[in-house]
Amino acid sequence: MSARIPPPRTTLPGDPGRRRFLAAGGITLGALATGARGLRGASPAATPSPEDLVTWSVTRLAEAIRTRKVSCVEATQAYLRRIAVVNPKINAVVTLCEERALAEARAADEAVARGAVLGPLHGVPFTIKDSLETAGVRSTSGTLGRASFVPAKDATVVARVRAAGAILIGKSNTPEFTMGGGTKGTSNLVFGQTYNPYHLAHSPAGSSGGAGAIVAACGSAFDIGSDLGGSVRLPAHANGVAGIKPTSGRTPRTGHVPGYGGLFDSWQQLGPLARQVDDLILLMPILCGEDLQDAFCYDIPLGDPSTVTPKGLRIAFYTDNGVFTPSPETQAAVKRAAGWLREAGAEVREDIHPNYKADYEVSNKAREGEGGAWQARLLKRHGTSVADPGLLRRMSGKPVATDVFLELMEEVDHARSRMLGWMKDYDAILCPVSALPAARLDTPAPPETNYTRIYNVTGWPATVVRGGTSPEGLPIGIQVVAKPWRDDVSLALARFLEERTGGWITPPI
């Protein structure tokens, strides 16, 4: 049952983990410095306005800093000013570390002036989901028991992007323990509700809703979210940005609250959100690889998306999973994307796993089977006596008998096996992220609208890119799923689609 058997190691001995798998995967540090696709044909302006600068991709900004066309202080100040403008409207950033960020930016500029060897993210400002611990910066995980908690150590992924030169400017909002948002998407009793930057009456989704909203609103170059049932991909969809849930076991979750471990350990994964897929490609090798603390994280070679093209790939697509029928615009976006891939030489077939609905239902029963005992332990462990109503609703079920629960977990493993057997005929799947665009906060959508959770069960990589717009002007995402450990295929196809859809669009705020 859910055995933790690591994949075969194919890494090079003797080097630190991330460099080891980067080398094995054929991605060089030079490629990281410029991004897999460079600057997408655009040269940084000599004197960009702060308004323009915050719309740039991570890749473009990092190159401009390296070539001294933009200073790290200019970039940091521009993002801090943008947060001051948009955050009163969307409440996405809940803690700022302005003084420290500006001090780090000045030091980063001094390093540029000295001609020091720069990391691939040197001087790039970023925010981080408040469920990830940050040394010296308040980290609440959205729960009252941690409302003033300041960790002494960075989460592994935070430490990695900072070591690559990125500058932390603030923390983005999350529901309580990433699970308590309920129908509000991203809300908690510590900081309140986060709003969608495309329409303030709508949800930013969750649980990385603060991350998705602030990246979309140009208040951060990138963020890192966590995904237990769609919590990177749904906010990417709702906020019109790009995001990836990597293959389970790719990124270490050390320093995330809730942490790794337990029966559903393999369902949760950390992944970046940014305005362009190229930026996900830049960030992924920095984030991935074992840290010798998260026991369900491995050094597996990360393929180079620039070597993947649609031609000859076998792709299944579906627009209705039989659980909740998507809006006409959502179905049209997926069909349009399938057509582009077919025109590019992919073998595209409309198909869906025949047991999808049954497997979806058994995974839901398994997840709810303990009746909220896990959440109750989290509340007690972190000293929270008053929980968010959204979390309490998740805890309101009755636990099933032990023998029933164990049988459910066995059925989940059978579902994984069936899905994997079906996937042997395909290289990728194209489907909705959600049946509907971001829900109104006063009329929330039912939970069955998500098309994401089944791929937490399988652990397969899934990238989201904006594929269209709803009649009310809200983003519509497309989900590109690939076989386990083929994150490169998922990213490459998402980038191909982004080039045709145009991807992220500046929100009206």
C-alpha cells in the first residue's frame, strides 16, 4: 500500500544533489543563466519605467541585471511600489520585508559592480507562499497559533532560490494550513480574504491564491506554491499565470507547513508560479533535487524542454471528465489547443481514462476517511485554539473504520496502477484545469469543478498556462499532464501553447 520505493538513481556521484541531476539531465548552468528560450526576442530597454519593469519575465529581468541595464535596487523598488499600489485591493501580500530586501539589493548591485559570478536569479525580487518558512520573516501558514512566528531557517526551496540570487520581498497569503479556504479560495483568520486581480468579486482560488494573485498583478516576479489537490494549478488558472505541479518526489518540502509525511505524502508537491512558462523552465532546476531531509524526494534527471517538440508526440485530450461538465469557453480552449498540437505534427486523440470517475470518487473517499484527524493534530501542534470555518468544515466528517480506510487506500493504489497502464499509449494529456473560471465569492462553485486532484493521486507532472478568457473577462487555464518524471514534456507543450494563446494578460487593476 502506497509503498515508498524510490525510482532508480541515474545521477552522477560526488556532486551536490541539484548540480548532479542538472548535469545528468543535460541542462547547464549557462542555460539557466539565460533561460531555455533566452529573452523571447526582446531586449531590455536602457531606461525602463518601473511600470514596464514589473511586467518583465524573470528571465528578461535577470539578464538586464547581469548586463547592468537595470540595477537590483531599481528592480526591488519597482516591485515594492507595485505592491503598495495593488495590495490594498487584492490583499495578496501579508508580510513585507522591505528593509532587508533593499539591503540585499544594494549588496547584489555591489557584487555586479565587482564582476562577481552571479546566480541565475541574481537580484530578482520574489514573494513566497506563507506556508513556507523564511528565516527572520514571519511565517504563519495562515493559522492563529503561528500569527507571530518567525523561523530561524529558510525552507529548502526558499534557501535555493535565495542562493541563486533572488531577493525575498514578502509573503503571499494562504488558507489555514493551505486547506482552510473552503469556498473562499484563499482566506484565513490571520489576514483575511485575498481577491482576484481580474475581478475583485471573484476568488483567486487556493491554496496558493495569494501567490497567483500577486504574480498576475505584477507585484512579484515569481512565487512558489504547494499543491495537494490543485493548489498551484487552480490559482494559475484563476489568475491567468503559468504554474507547474512537478512529478511527486521532485521538490523537497522541508520547511513547508504542513510538512512531508503520512499516508497522503506523495499527493503534495511544491512548484513555481510565474507569468511565463520560460520562467518555470528557469526555476525548476533550481528548486528540484533531494535535500536529505524530505524522505520522498529524489535526484532524478530533469530533461531539457527545449529538446521537446509536439511532432510525433501522442496526446490525449478531453473536455469533460464525467464528474462536472466545463463551461463552453473552457471546452473550446482545450479543443483549440488540441488543434494547434495536431497541426504541429502531434498524434492527437480525444480520449479519457475509462475509470476516471470511479478513481476520482475513491480518492475523495480516502482523503476524507480519517474525518479531519490530521487537521486536528496540526491545530494542536501549532497552538491554534480557534480554527478557520473553512478548515472546520473539512474536519466535520466522521472517520471510517480502520479496515474500511485501509481498503480505500488499497483502491487508491489500484487506481494509480490503472491510470499508469492507460497512459502507456500517450506522452501527454490535455484537459481543463477547472470546469469553470474563478468563482464569485458570494456564489462559490462546488468542489467537483476541479480537474486537478486526480493528478495528485497519480503524482504526474502538470503545467498550467492561460488558454482563453471567459465572457466576464476572467482567465481560463489549460492543463498539460505528462508521464512521471517527464516534466520537460509538460513544460515544452505548455510553452508551445503559450506562444499561440499569448499567455498572461495584465489585469485591469
